[in-house]
Amino acid sequence: MRDANGNFSLLHRTCSLVVLLCFLHISVTLIYYVRNSDSRPTFLQNQQTPQIHRKLNEQKVSTEETSPPSVSNGTETERKMETCPDNPPKLVGPLRVEFSDPVTLDLVREQNPALQPGGRFKPEDCIAQQKVAMIIPFRSRDEHLKFWLYYMHPILQRQQLDYGVYVIIQDGDETFNRAKLLNIGYAEALKEYDYQCFVFSDVDLIPMDDRNIYKCFNQPRHLSVSMDKFGFRLPYTQYFGGVSSLSKEQFLKINGFPNKYWGWGGEDDDIFNRISAKGMSISRPDALIGRCRMIRHDRDKQNDPNPQRFDRIAHTRHTMSKDGINSLSYKVVNVEKDQLFTKITVNVGKP
Ligand code: BGC
């Protein structure tokens, strides 16, 4: 009897253990099942994935088809890009500038593959601080223009500017009018792009240091402060000739440049007078950084010294509100886009 009771109790314990183990097993299975319930949709997702991917790809393709990639990429990239630094990292400082070996436009084109038609450029890896239009008044100086483009494009690219080059050609054989061509360059460049800064450069002047940045400052800037022609110094304190830069605001404040200086001389002095009449001063790089070379040449035909210049300079304060960008009139004869520059031929009238 005792044995039978003992056996029963052993069997009872064994059964309880088995039941417990079964219970445990079911619980663990249940917990595992509940915890991994996410994996069921994963599996479904995996089945659906090709379809979802196809849909996303279809959307992508149709977006690319409807809007230019450069716009969507540009905005995306620009959102991530930072403004270019004050001291562009690729500047090299002093440069060797010489004009003994002629250069060809093809060579310059080859050396500047990043240029867009019209001599346009913007840095790839940062947002340029300024949009700058380079304005060159021009007539029959093709050899000089080649040197200008040859030296300037690499410099301007290292300076990380968003820039375009505008060569404003005076049509015909009338007396040359430099300042009027500069006004025209300002007006024509603005028709094309939202420029904030204008560099006005003679075609025969090349900076000898790329730290002389061709951009605008909080005062009108004189950039060619130390020319070889003048023994690397200013010929006089008020000198504002050669290369200068003005922001759109500064330019409009002085009503642009005079239109009535025909022939050589005086128009840069008039511009200086306008700037000081409006209470602005001249900003300049130091004499070392501002060194530049001029290509030697004979005096141009139809650009003799203007005998009226002394009289005109004496009256800038009275004439500047009537003669300037507000009274500019001209006719565009032709516009051509080269990879290296925009060439605008204009009829400026006569004296
Ligand atoms: C003229 C300027 C010229 C300067 C330097 C002055 O007499 O008026 O137009 O830039 O000489 O040559």
C-alpha cells in the first residue's frame, strides 16, 4: 500500500513537471511570437518591396524628367554648401606676368574647361560671396584681350567669384568714349544676371598678385594702385584709373559714370569726384598686393587727349546728377557669346 502510494506520488510529480514544462514551452513560444510580430510585416514588406521600389523609382524618374537636374541638384547642393571664405584657399600670391610669348584663344579655352558660355563661372564647392561682372571697354586690342583672358580667368576662378566677362566694343571709328562703354557694360550685364558688383578694367592691365581680389568692398575700390607704368606707385592720390570696382549701390549713388568724355583722359577723375561728392572714400589694397603690369602699346587712333577734360572735371558736382546712368542712350549692334567672354558691340553715338 505504502509502495502504491509512493508510486502514485512520483507519477503525480512527474506529470506536474511535464505539464509545467509544457506550459513553459507554450509561454516562451507565445512571448517569442508576440515579440517578433513585427517580423511578419517585414516578410510582407519583403514581398512588397519590389513594388514599392518600383514606385519610388518611377517617382524619381518622373521628377527628373519634369525639372532640370541641375536645378534640383543645385538646390540640394546649395542647401548644404557654405559661403566661400574671405581668404580663398587656392590663392598663390605673387604672379609672374609677362607678355613676350603670344597666347591663343584656343589655348585659353583649353585651360579653362569650367567656364560656361559668355566667360561665366561659379565655384563648385562653395557659394561665392559676390556676383561680379567684369566690364572691359574695348576697340581693336585683340592681342591685349587674349592676355587679359589668359591671365584673368584662372585668377578669378581661384578667387572663388561668381563672375562673367563682358567686353563692350565701341562700333565705328568715332572718338573713343571709355566711361560711356563702362555704363553700357553695367546696364547690359544686369540684363543677364543679378550682379551685385562691377569691376571696370582696362584691357591692358593684369594684376601681379591674386590676393588683389576683383570684388567689391564697403567703399568704391581702386584695384590697380601700383602700376609698373608709374613706377609701382600712384601717380597722384586721387588717381582712380585702370581697374576699379563698385557695388551696384555705390554705382547708383553716383549716378554711374559720365557719358560726355570723348577721347583720352579725365573720365576717371570725374568718377573720383563723384565718389567724394557723395561722401564716399576710396578703398585700396596695399601697394605690394596691388602691383600690376600694363601691356606697352602706342596710343590708339581716335583716342587723343580730350582738351575739354580739365573744364569738365572742374564741374563734376554740377553735372553728375544729369549726366550718368540716368541719361545713358546707345544701340546694341551685336551680342556674341564665346566660352571666354560676352562680346557686345554698341553704337555710342558721337561727341
Ligand atoms: C588723366 C587721367 C589719367 C591720368 C594718368 C590724368 O591727367 O586725367 O584720365 O588716368 O592722368 O594717366
